[in-house]
Amino acid sequence: MNSYKNPLEERYSSEEMLFNFSHNNKFRTWRKLWIALAEIEKDLGLDITDAQIAELKANAENIDYDKAAEYEKKFRHDVMAHVHTYGDVAPSAKGIIHLGATSAFVGDNTDLIQIRDGLLILKKKLVNVIKNLADFAIQYKDLPTLGFTHFQPAQLTTVGKRSTLWLQSLVLDIEELDFFLETLRFRGVKGTTGTAASFLELFNGDYSKVKHLDKELSKRFGFEKVFGVSGQTYDRKIDAKVVALLGNIAQSAHKFTNDLRLLQNLKEIEEPFEKNQIGSSAMAYKRNPMRSERIGALAKYVMSLTTSSAMVASTQWFERTLDDSANKRLTIPQAFLAVDAILLIWNNIMNGIVVYPNRINKHIMDELPFMATEYIIMEEVKAGGDRQEIHEVIRVHSMEASKQVKVEGKENDLIERILNDDSLKLDKSKLKEVLDPKNFIGFAPVQTEEFIKNEVQPIIDQNKDLIGLEADLKV
């Protein structure tokens, strides 16, 4: 308890994402890369024996982290520290570990594997948010609600249609995520400055063997695409792009939670509130939107990291500099861990979100009479009235009704005022029928259905094996 602990680890992120960026996963992957390198080099004719490879495999997970730390303090080089640590438990293979490779061989390739696997972890959570929101949209596609522009009451929409706006952002995000995965390239085997010069002598100038080594190793780790050229490292724009993608998901989540927090203040829709949950240490009645606020906090953090990765990518010198290393160790894992937490919380919200139709309808009826004035004016004109005169009558009634609401705190009585005005000729019984909120929602229900059917359901169908997720919070 006397040293700092990362809250992403203690409070927010899932075990699978924490493992993805763990030391064990990282350094075991380094050893897998060294084993694969040795195997392929042996197949290509280098003097490497089956016994050496067998010893490497037998000790692939036998990692002495204390010994590695001692070596790193001595060498000030993490890769060489682990080469020596591995060589100590596989002495017959010590001389062929990391043969021809540079530090980026294990470092960069492992980073790309973690990025890919991290995105696959996030994709499952993202698909489940999409599924939950789609179900919510269909369930409430017909429920009228006040629309807001500038957070001022505007024409009606439906609860379901509004949720398609949140979904639209996620559709863009998952399209970007899928494109990133489809086009992600492995660094492969490129040598110290990307020229593969170290392999020129190893393979007696046979460039075809170098290309085979590059492609075969990449395939073994699940990458069909390989960078055609590189410096010592893969292009750091990959890091900037993936953190930007994570930032985009964070933006979508923040937008959702901003809206939900406003709706919770209006008492129309609430995030889950557990039986024993405490909203405030002082005010016992409070139901604070803790989950939404947590998403907002984490989302701001992720969005701030996009600048960091962009600066790293833009300031690399020639074939490489090392001013990326410390930044990458912080930025990329924590961006993934934070978005992982965001999506877990979002799924948790959707699993217990609460809608209050009566409260929603009350807010509609507070504003709907004002929205009906255009219809009233048109009906009066059809009945032979003068448009300008009618407009003035309605304006006066509207101002008085507004005063009733704002100054005196009473109900909106505009319709009653109009019904009691004998100078107006419109059919008073028809006016009451017109004030059904569903007459003011336009094509919201069918737009919701079409959007889910045409754009969202195909995503769900294509990823049906990812549906189903436990979304419990740590705290």
C-alpha cells in the first residue's frame, strides 16, 4: 500500500486486457518469436540443431524476472537482458537466440501482436454494446420524447430514434476498427535499419531466403500482411492510428453518457442503481449517474492520449530514435485498458437501463401545445380566417401560457385558452385528437427500423459468435 497502483488495473479494466499487456504475455511472446526465428532459419539452412530448438521450447515459459532485472540494470538494455536470461536456462541454444535480429524484432512484433489482440478483445465488447443499443432502439422506437436542439425543447423524436444516433457513432467506430485489423501489417524480419543487412551474410546473399523468413514468420503469428519496407521499427503512425481509433470510441461513449446524464437529470432515463448503492455520502436521496461519469472521466483520458502518439510519430528521426519507447509503454496499453473499461461499463449500463414513459410524456405535454400552434394557424386559415390576425391571437395566448409556466409555476394551459376562445373557428374536437404525441414524431419509428435492419443488424449477424458478455464492475 506504500506505492502507487494504476487504477486501470485495480478498479476498471478486465483481466483479459490486463493479461494482454502483462509482462508474462509480453516476454513469452518474445520467446515465441525467438523460437520461430530459429526454426525458420534452420529450415533455410543455418547451422541450428533440433536439440537447440527443443531446449528453447522446453524453457519458453521458464522466465526468471529477477535475473532479467539484474541483467537489465547491468546492460541498460531490456532485450539483451532477456536474451541472456533465456540463454542461462537454454545454454546449448544461447549462441543462436536472436540470430541476425535487432531489438525491434521482438519489441515491435510483440507490440503489433498486442495491438491486434487488444482490438479483438475490444471488438467483442463493442459488438455487445451495439447489440444492446439496437435492442433498446427497437423496444422504444415508438415512444415519443422531446427532441432537443441547444438543449432547448424542439420537435419530438422517439426514445428509440435518439438511441440510433448513439449507434451511428459506433457503426463508424467498428467500421474503422475492422479496417484497421484488415490492413494491419507485421514488422516481420527487417534487420537493424530495415535493410536486412545482417541476413546478407547469414544467407550468403540469397535475398529470396530473407523474404521467405520475413513472410513465414509473419504468417506463424497470424499476419498475412507484412510491411514491405521499414526502418528499424514499424511506422509509428500505426501507434498514432490505433490510439486515434481508441479515441474515437471514447468520443462515442462520452457523447452517450453526456446525453444519459442530462436525461437522468430530467428523470426520463436512468442508468442502473443497485439496491445498496450510495449516491452521496451527505444526501441520502441522490441517485448519481456514477457509471456515466466514470465513462466520461476515462474517455477524456483516452482522448488526451491521441496527441501523445501523434507527437511521437511525427518526431521520429530517420530509421529510428528511442524517444518513443517510454511513451509507448505508457500510452498504448493504458489507452487500451481505459477503452476496455469504458465498454465494460457501457454494457453494464445497457443491461439495466431504466426508462420512465410517464415522466417523458409529462415533459412532452408541457411543450406540445406550443408545437401545435402552427397546425392551429393552418386549420384556422382553412376555415376562412386571416393568417396574420390568427397568428396574433395565438401569439398572445402563447405568451400568457408561457407566463403561467415560467412565472407562476403552473401547467401549460395554452390549449384550454384556445379551446375557450370563441373567435377561433377550428374544430375543437379535432384539435384534441391532433395533440397525440405520435402525430409529431415524423418518420422516427420507421427510420429506426430501417437503420437497425440495414446498417446495424448486418454487423450483429457477422459477429454473432461475439454476442454474450458478463459486464460486472469491479467497483
